[in-house]
Amino acid sequence: AMRGLTSAIRKRPADYYPHLVAAILTHEAKKKGTLVWLNRAMYLFPTSGKVHWVAARVFRRARNRTQALAEYRLAMRYTPGHPKNEVLREALSLCAKADDVVHLLSRTPDRLSTAIRELGKKGRRVVAADVAFLAMERWPDDEAIVRPGVAALIAAKRFDEASSSAKRFLAKKPGPVAIIAWAIAASAN
């Protein structure tokens, strides 16, 4: 397989894909040279989500959590559409604390909202609630953050925080029935 790749690279040296495939094959075979191939692929196509996703997996296997999270962040930035959720799930499994999640997704409230839901589904209620609290402090008026955020706080039995977050949102934007219900439920507990 590697001979065919080196032949393809000789024929089309500016094509990132054979370099990426070589990186994947060397990584899977646990051989040296993975980063050399990855660096070349990244040089040729620095905005490829797939290249950064593979890099994240390489760094994850090498137990370089910080670099893996940085690569996951870039992979999500450059990956269009549905695969982004797959990348997010992998990245979230590396996040030990709420700060890791917020740093990973700091510029994207929609992804933080998804992360809050995913963490809750995985039974990581405390981390989901911590992420929700941090996200709602940053985007207190964003319904996409407040809805799952209040739900995560309630699931973690942090009723006072859930109630105050919902009330703060409702004071500025009255109306959404689900948030009103959550505020009432949180106040009652």
C-alpha cells in the first residue's frame, strides 16, 4: 500500500490526500513517521477537517491531551456538516472538566449547546451542568444555550442556579414556555 502511495505522491506532489492516507496507515500500524506524513498533509491543506481529525487521534493515542484537544477544535472548525458531531463526541470524551469543553468550543454557542446535551446523555451530569453554567454566564440571552443549560442544571439538582438562570433570561426575553416551566420547577425544589 505504501508503494502505491509514494508513486501517487511522485505523480501529484501537491495532493494532500496520499500524505494523509500514509499518515493513517503508519498510525494504524504503530510505525514511526506518522507525524511527518501528517505535517506534509497539513502543509498542503491546512484547512482540512479530516487532517486535523486524524492529527487529534494521533495525539490522543500518544496521550498528548492538550494537543489532541487543539486538533479537535480545528477539526470542528474545518469540518462541514454532520461529521462535526462525530468529532465533537470524540473531543468531549477527552474533556475532564467544564473548562476543557468551554475552551474547546468557546466561540460557538451552538456547539456548546450540543455539548451540554451530549454530556447529559452520557451521564456526565456534573460536567454538563458546569458547562451550562459557564456558557449561560457568557451568553445569558441565547435561548439555544439557556434551554439545555437550565435542563442540565436541573438534572444535576442545582435548582437555585437553574431558577436564577431561567429568570434572568425571562426578564430580558419573556415567553418561551419550556424555560418558564423549568423556572417554576426549579423554584419549587
